[in-house]
Amino acid sequence: MDSEKVFELEEDNDVCVSFSDPHDNTYVSLTGVGHVTRDSGLINKFWNSDTSKMVKFFEIAKAKAQDGTPNLGEHEKFGTE
């Protein structure tokens, strides 16, 4: 992966991800440490579906900022009696 962002991340792995919806006065800013991965299993786990952990995380952060309840979809238990 050769891109300017990959180069920047290799030089300084402090990251910030921000979300804003000024219409609703919603602002979320997350900071941490990042790194580049080529692990497709890890990528799919965190990024490639509506049920991914990152999508859920952003939904929870958005709800928290708006004093609301996150929309995490429907939950069902299987294999229980």
C-alpha cells in the first residue's frame, strides 16, 4: 500500500477520527494509535459490514453525543430454549 496517508501513518501513528453533524449539533472526535494492516480477516471484522465493530462504535458514540440510544439493529439469541 503506497499512499500519502500510509506514509503519514508510518511517520506518526497518532490518529484522530472525527464526525460532525452541525445541523444536529453533534460532534465526536476520537484519538488513538493506528497502524496499517493487510490482514483481510481483520479488515472485514472491523470495516466491511453494518454489523462491524467500528460501525457499532460510531453509532454508540453518535448516540452518546446526542443523549440518545444507539441504533444497533435487531438482536436475537439462537440455540437457547
